[in-house]
Amino acid sequence: MKNKLYYIDSPGREAYIDKACAPEPVEVLDSDYSRLFASLMEQAETVLFPLTNGETATFPELMRYQALFILEQIKAEPSTGDPEEIARKLYDWYKCLRHNPDLKLYQVLAHLQKSHQPPAESLSILQSGYAEFRYEIEQAGITDPALATLDLFIRHYSQVVSRFNPIWKRLSEFYVWNILHKRPYSAIPDQTWVVVNKREEADDIMIPEQTPFVAGKNDDGTDFCYYSTEEVAVTRLKLESVSSILFKQEEMYVDNKKLRFVNTILKKSIHTDAYQEPETLFDLHAKRGEKHFFVTSGLRIESPMFQLQEGYRTVSLHLYLTPDSVQFFRRYATDFSGDIERERNIYYRLLNKAFYLEISTEEGWRNIPSYEVKYVSEELEDYLALSFVLDYDFPVPQPCVEQRHGVDSCMPALNILINRDAPIFPYSWASKLYFSRLCIQNDVKGITSLEVYNENGQQNTHSSFFPFGVQAERSSWMIAGYKEAFCKPLTEVAITCKWQQLPDIDGGFESYYADYGKRITNESFRVRTEYLKNKNWTPTSSENTPLFATSSRQRYLLPESRISWPLNKNMPVLTGVAADNYRYGSVNTGFIRMVLDEPDCGFGATLYQNLFVNNLIKRGNKEEITLLQQPFVPTIDNMEMQYQAEESITLSSREMAGNTRIYHISPIATKNNRPIKGDSFVLVDGPQEEGFLQFAFSQATGYDTIRIFAELIPSKEEFDKQSLSSICWFFHDGSQWVPLNEEAVVRDSTGNFLNSGIIELRLPTRIQSSYLDEEGLFWLYAAFPKNHLNYPTIYGIFLHVIPLRAELNNLPGNPSGTESLPAGTIQNTQRAIPGINSIMQLRSSLGGTEKESLNGMLFRSSNQALFRKKPATAEDYERFALELFPFLSKVKCFPACDTKNNDRKGVVTLVVMQEQPDGRLPLCPYNQLFDIEDKLQQYVNPFVIIDVINPVFEEVIVRSNITLRPGTYQSPFLKRLRGMLNSYIAPWLESGTLPVFGHTITVNEVRELLEDQPEIETVHQLSLIVVMNSIITNGLEGSENRKILEFTEEKGDVPIRASHPWYIQVPSKEHLLFTCSPEDYTKEFGTGELEIDNTFIIKT
């Protein structure tokens, strides 16, 4: 900026008033007797009177011996004159009064002549007795008639003028009141607000308008009150939580195309119960930390398919895309890759580490470290295939418990969450990917904890046992069960048997049973596989299954064999059976059986007995016999079960299979216990806007009106109001987010969260119990457009807030009703209201405006005379703004200056300030800025654009390394030193005055300040760091782009001022003061020392 006027500070309101109005009206005619007498004597010296001796004399010469004349000379003589001249005059007066020795005036003069007092003191003594001496002279009657006549004339003239002058004094008032018909602005009462809480057991309470709230006492002991300005209902509705959710986005260029996608989701809590330090709703520079935490989002699936007690457990999930989602995902992949031929590879890039899997266990949520996900495109359907393995030592999945998992569930749950560390954050596509069907598959091996029965009863599978008994005849059976498996839709069950002492000979059973007279081979032993259905055994197949396995190359028996039950989901699912009641004979299903069906002789026990008797007969007949092998008794040394199950959930059928439930883990909910409803479900249930304010209400059933109060403070950021969009409101009806139309916003005095005020929403219907989540909470959220995120800075959000206005009082000794009221002052109503538990005034009020003074009214009148509401110069605009808006304390005009960097022509920028209590920055709420713009725009040329902004504040940081003298207490001294540095950078902070435009600082002056401190021995290095905001364009960039300017001692005498004339420098919250050795001090400043995003360093 080359205009030097831009860097000259603007006078505030008081300075303009003082300039426009004289402190005291000037008297038109002089009414002071002594001054009139002296003036007449001075004029009389030019008039000569003839004497009898023929000579002439002036009137003062003729009256020089008159006591009254001498007394007036004494009064008019200054006591600060030359002492010798004063002494000479005292002696002359003494000689002239010798002929009146009885006068006290003469006696005092005679005494003073003999004393040794300084002449000035003697003159002061005489002047102090003026009234007494004059009275004596008047009573003595010794005054010359001519002088007495003149004295009478002067006194009469003085009295007349004394009555005339006040009329002239009131002339300006008369003109303003009676000709211009101006009147002082009325006092504006102070306003504040209180939060009212009712007792739990009390019914809803209606607080009428004009209800008095006690704020203090008047001088006569009566209550000084604030009065409610509207009727307010205090209901049982409670605001349980408010959270802001920020969907931070970044841009990526692919083949000269700019893609914008979400790269993280951050959430923080907003205060709802007490006064806190202000904070921005959406911090665009936020990182995960104390205030912000990453918001999980995705799916939670509760299913018996995740009951996986033991073994090597493989789980696969197939999520089948809707046709529209198939088209979207293919198009997204093509856009992202920039080349349709690389589409396959981009699927891998998009899905690589896209998710974070965790499953519920006894200890809590347990991460599944390894999984595989791929996009499968088939002729009929496309789906995402997700699979993972739980190894033998992985903890057993368990149902969720509130204390450990945050929710309760009947079945184990799997969370499929967005991975916060994914190479490509998947929210942008996952929030638009819908699925019509979910298929869950299990393949579990190595199960040993089985329930096994045979004809001899229940068997202990942890030691060897005879599956078909010791006889192992045909139709012998073995029953096996495993509750976990049979609670699922099974496609196949298999049992792997490790046999004990199988014939280890060539040919196996064929050689073993060679002398039994039957052709028995390894394949001869077959079992019939059956499953229990309605307490009846049903074969799985018409063909029997080999009981043993044989080596493919040799005829040796293998020690293991696998018997399979192909169930194909035909077996009923076991439900409603507790683990303790799961046993054969007590359930209708849930067991499988293998029956030894071949060969007819079984394992030959009966055949062996017959052959043995025949051999005895033959031996008796001395016939040759062949020694028989004793029949083989199959013995299982170890047995394991394997099963495969598949559950398919199709939402269009409006039914969930078994006990499977799918929930959304949404970034705009807390407990995330919203069951999925509808014909399809999205992978990540989240909005597409960038910022959200989320509300959770309890005890909301039956209400159709939500009334909240948002306490905001003006933002330091610049913006263009034309770029701001409206905030959209949504409520959850139990199944989906429903948008509210514009008519539902009955009142919004916040101006879309730009300033403090009340928001009142009217829902289409009363809140029903079906609208609530599992914890009984009703959810509401406000969606903020991107160009709005940077501005709201908030103290808190509250329910049951009553706005109050002070009672104006002009009686002396009573509160005026315009002063700021400290926080916590109002705690009671004048009359107790039944059911009220507490009343809290959480913060100090801003204060009202006193009735306009006469000088203030004259200031407005002079403005009218100057430019008649047609401002032309910068000073005209400043004076006019102060005239129209009494709440403004200071205005600075920048003609032909577009601070928004839009290069608009004819822009006149006004930077305005409003004094704030509690040391807050003098910022105006946005609604006031808009009002000022609109009002001023009416009075200017249509080609002039009025732009009213708050001053922009940029931080200054002192960075230095110092050595303290021995014995210095470092902590208190550095605290005091920071205070001195703050006062140097911004002197107005300490004095309580308004900021100064164009204020400059230098590095050398800071060094002098440091070196003047006796506690500092040496100042090693010093620099000043200015954190500069970017120039705003249409309010879209916000303050995302910042830069840091470091001023070193190389140019220590160069004045440092704010980066723009409408900027004001303020000290940072913390200065970088080091007390390390010079060797350890890093001379080069780095952005790592500041938590500021998107910064770069400029050396100067």
C-alpha cells in the first residue's frame, strides 16, 4: 500500500466528539467586575480633565488616592511579577492611603511595610482580604461620587450581562433541539442470558415474558432486576452432548484433473454445561491430539458366524454391490487412475490397507492384523471379497460388553472400519458404495472339543476310544456334535480321524482279513453319514463314505482319514440352546452320525467267532486249519472336526438370517447402534459435507420443537458475506437422516452460526420413540458448507436459555442498567418459581449504551452540517459510521482498498472496533458488520462498494536466547519478561485502550528492553517472528495458507509493522525464550517450533 494515510491511526469516538464540541461554551460578553473595571480605567487614561490650576489630568490620576481604586489595583496586580516592582507599588498604595488611617486596608499595608515578608506574599495577603476590604470601604462612604457612579454602573452592567450570557450559551442547543429537532439517543439497556435448569421430578415450566431476575440492589434496598424478553419453556429435554466433526479434504492431480477427497475425519466435543475458553468449531489446522480425535466409521456386524471358539478359523465376507454402485466404483477407479487399462491396478491401490478390522474378545476389541480384500467382478454380480484368518492362538471372539466394548451384543461382533493410515483414505468412495447382500463364510479346522457318543455312551475324545464299540458290528454308530458349528448354516462338516494300530501290512485290510472267507479291502469299510433333524436321522447322501484312507501308490492304510457330511444348508440351525443343555437326546438337531453300513460282517467279530468254532471242530477232526487274525477293533487316537458354513443376508427380504445384525459405525453418532434398514446399505454411513455439528438429546419423546442457544464470539478471519452458504439441518428418524426444509428453521438469530443467538427448529412431527437410538437419544446435526468452516468461534451451546434485558434507572446511587454485569451475578428470580433447580449466568454481559450526551448529539449535528449524509473523504466515512452506530468505538477508513483481494473497483473498506469486556479483542459480531454495510450503502454513490470488516490480528513472537545472572529465579522472571514484551508489542493491551493502526516495532528496541533488565546478563541471539495470515479471496481459502516472517538483527533498526494496514500486531500466547548455552541454540528458526500448518519461512 503506497497511500501513507493508510498507516495513520484513526481517532476514536471520544476524540471525534472532543474535536467537534468545545468543552465549555464561550461567553459572548464579559461579566467579571474586576476585568470590566480595569478595562474602563485603561480607556479612561486617554481622556484628559482640566484642573483649576490650569493643568490637565486623567481619570485614574484623579482617583489614585481613592481606597476603592487602590483596592481594584491590588486585585488586578499579578503576584508573579518583578518583586521590586511589586514592592514599589505596595509602598505607593501605602502612601496614598495615609489620609484614611482608620481603614483596615491601610493598617494591613502599614504592617506589611514593616514586616520582612517577600512582596509577592504581601500582595497575596492583600488579595485574599478583597471582599472584607471592599465591604468596609462601601460602608465608610468615603468614595468619590464620580468613582461611586462608575462603580454602580459596572455592577449593574455585570448583572445584566450575567443574565444575557446563558441565553447565548444555549444558542447551539436551541438550534439543535428546536431548529434541527435533534434528540439524544436513548440509553440501550444491558442484555445477558441465563441457563435455567429444572428439577428432575418437576413438570415442564413456562417462564413468562417480563419475569424479573435479581441482579443486585438499588440504593433504597429494592431489587435491581433484569427482565426476560420472551416466554420460554423449560422442559425435560436434555442436551447430552455436542460434537463437531470435520472431514478434512485434500486435492490430488491425476492426468491434469483435480480430484478432491477426504483424507481424515476429526471430532471434538463442544461445551454444553459451563463457561469455557472459546474455541473454533472447525479447526482446519487440527491434528489428532488432546482436543481432536479420529472418528471411526464403517460397519459393525454381529453374527453367530463369528462364534469361533477354537481351531484355525478362516472368515470370508462377500459384499455384493448394487448395480449403481458397480457403475460408480468403476467410474471412480477410472477417474482416479486416469487410464482405463490401469483400472485393475487401481482397485488394488484403492483397497490396499483401506480397512482396519477388529473383533470383540474377552479383553475388548482385538485388532485383526492381516486380511485380504479384493474387488471381484463376475458376470452377474460384483462384490468386495474380504477374508482373514484367526490362528490357533488368537483369542476367542466374545459378545460385546458395554464396559469393554462400548456396546452390548448377543453375538460376537466384527468392526470393518476405515483405516486412518490408509495410503488412499477410502471415505470418499466408501461413503457412496452400496450393497444389496452380504455373505459370510466360515472354514474352521482343528476343532477337538467335541461331544461324541456311541452305543456305550458319551466318549472322552481326549484319549483313545472305540468309535463303534468293541464289537464294531454293522449298524454300529458314532455321534459327534459341536454346538458352535451347528448354530450356523452349514454347508459341510468333516471329521478327521487319527487311527490307532491300523494293519501296517501290504494290502491293508485285504491281507488282514484274507482268511475270513470274504473279500474285505481297505475300501470295504464304509459309513453312512447322517444329521439330526427333528430328532430323526437324515442321510446326507445315498452313497456311503469310506471309513479309511489308502495310499495312492501302495495298498497301505493311511493313519488319517476324513469323513465328510455334505449338508448344503439342509440341516436346521440349532437355536435357543444353552451350552449346558447341549447334549444328545436333549435337542432336536445339532449332531451328526456315522453308521457302519459296510461290509455286512462289520469288522468281523461275529464272523470271527463262527470261524473260530469251525476251526475247533476241524482241529478235533485233525484237519488242517489256518490261524485267524483277531477281528480289528477300530480305535481313534485323536479326532478333529472341520466345518464350513455360509450365511447370506439379503436386505430386500426384510429379514436378517439368524441372529445376524448389521450396524453402521457412523462419524455422526456416538454409540453407533443403528441397525441397517432398507433394501441396501452403504459401506460407510457418512455425509458428503465437510463439517458437522452433532447434537444428542435425551428425554426428547413428545416434543416437536428444539430451541438451542449458541454463544459465539466474532472471528478474526476476513470473509465475503456473498460467499457464505446456508447451514442445512437434519434429524434421524430411527432409520435415516431426514433433511429439514427452510420453513422448519423458525428462528436463527445466529445468522448461520456467525454470532451469538437462538436457533429454534420445528420438526415435521413430534419425536417418537422409534426416532431414538438404543440409548434413548434423539440425534440432530447441522451441516456446514466448506466456505463457512473457518468462522464460528464458540463458547458453548446450551438449552433452556432465557435472554434478559436490564431495567434502566436514572436515580443516583442505583445501577444504571447499561453497565456490564459480571458472570454469576444473576442466580435467582425475584419470586421463586416452583420446580426451578438452578439459574446460571455463565459469562459477563457486554454492557449497554448510556444515553447520548449533549456533546455527542452536537457531534452528530456537526456531521450533518459537514457532509449532509453524503460522505466523501475518509474522515467523513469514519464520522458518519460513528454517528449512525453508537456501539462503535473506533472506525478506520481505507478508500479505494479491497481487502478481499478481489481487485474490485470503487471499494471503500471500513475497519470497525467495538470495546469488549474481560480484555477480549474489540471485534464486532458478523450481523453488526452486515448491518453497517447495508446502512452505509444507502447513502453512497451506487458505484461505491462498502466493505465493513473487523481488524485482522497477526501474532508476533519474540525468539531469543539469553543468559540469566546467578541467583535469578527463572520461572517468575520469564513470566514477567513475557508481560513486558507483550506491552511493547501491543501497548494498548495493558492500558485498556483501543488498538492503534500503523504501530511499529523494531528488533533493536526489543534488544534494548532485554538488556535493560538487571536479571539478564547477556542477550545472545534475537529475532522477531510474525505469523501472517493469507489474504482472503471470497472467504474460500480461510486461513489455511499462512506464512512466517522472521526479522533478525541484521536489520534491527527497520520498523516492523503489520503486513497490511488493516492488520494489527498482537503478541503470541507464548514467546520462544531460551536459556541454553549459545552452542545448543539453533539459530535457524523452524516451523516445528510452532503448531501451524502450511507455513513457509521468509528471511529478512
